[in-house]
Amino acid sequence: MNCKVEKSSIDGKIICPSNKSYTHRAIFMASLADGKSMIKNILKSGDTIATINACKNFGAEIKEEKIT
């Protein structure tokens, strides 16, 4: 199967469960998106921290906020 993906404008909000797989995908998508993205309720684990660090190494600007 071939799949052609072209850049387009996407705007909106999604709510998904705090899940490692979804967290990885959200971090990757936000890193590739134009503008700012806010990801709430991420599952923080060694794997997702590694994903954040990898995206930072590729040039993504990621800021983590502490929830009080």
C-alpha cells in the first residue's frame, strides 16, 4: 500500500487517555507541527522522557511545566 501525505492546516483539541503509545505520538506530532502545541496529562516514563530528549536533539523546543 502506498500513502501520500501532504502538509495541511490542522486546528483543534483532542483528549486521549494517559497512555505511553499516545504520549509518544503526541510528542512527535507536536514536534513536527507549526506554532505551539500543549500536551496535557502525558504519561511520564523513561521511554517518553527519551522521546522528549530525542525530539529536543532534532531541534524541537520543548518546555515542561510542573503542575501544582
